[in-house]
Amino acid sequence: MKNMKIYDADHDAIKAFRGTGLELVVVALLNGYLQAMSANDDQAMNWIKENVQAFLPDTLIRGICAGNEVLGMAEFELWGALVGAVKNIYKAVKKLQLADLVQITTPHAQAVFVRSCTFKKTVKRKYTKPFLELFAEIGSQFCLNAAPFLVYMADPANIDINYARFESKY
């Protein structure tokens, strides 16, 4: 095992990886912080200093996850905050000269798609384009929490079980 992901920025969990040689692929910024990060770049700077920079270089943090499955959630106010939060987090990472070391991303639920690689209109119109443009600009990847088994469980009569098993036919 070489990489790990933790789903928040718990300092005890981050410290547990100090000196292990394992890369923390992602330290996550919880959805509840997105609005503050979007509204105030000082908040983003403080969060990066306290939850990322403070543990480097002994803990190999390689990524920050800004929220989790925000687009597609019913909490629409978070949709608008996501791009601003990522911008401010990136500014802080860059200012601290960590941009070459720490990548910023955000995982999306399959719910952002109507069907394979076609964004829902509610997501696409206002949020997807600026989000994808920003990620292209800062060199981040589009991440998806793929859960085909949940899709199968919701409609087993119409979804092939092989899809849920990641079989090669799909």
C-alpha cells in the first residue's frame, strides 16, 4: 500500500501517517467549510496552514478534497460556494508554494450525470462550465465517486449486475 485518503482533516489521523512514507492522497475539507472558504480567502489560508502545511514535510500530503459530492446535492447554496472555495484554496496553496506538491480536487456523485457523461441541465448550466474551466486552469482532475452497485440496487430489473461488478462488457 502506497496511498491513503482520509475523509476530513483530523490532526490525529494526519499525525498517524508522519514518517510512514505513505502518501495521503487526500485530506478532505468538509462541505460545512465551503461557504466560509468561498467568502473569505483568509479562511482558506488559515485552513491550509493548520491542516496541510503544519504537517509537511513529515506527512506526505498530496491532495486536498474540497467538499464531497456537492454538485447534485439538495443544498444549492453549496453549489455556488464550491468554485469560490476551490479558487481560494488554490490561491492559498500557491501563495504558500505548495501548488507543485498538493493538488486540489472535489469528488462528484454519479447523480451529476443524467446518463454516461451527460451532465444534468441543473448542474451543467450554471456550475459545471466554470468548475471545469477552473480545474483545467489549475491542473486538477475531475473525480467521480462511482457506485454502480447503488445504481443496480435502485433498479435491478433494468440494470445488468455485470455493470455493478465493473465487468469488462461495460
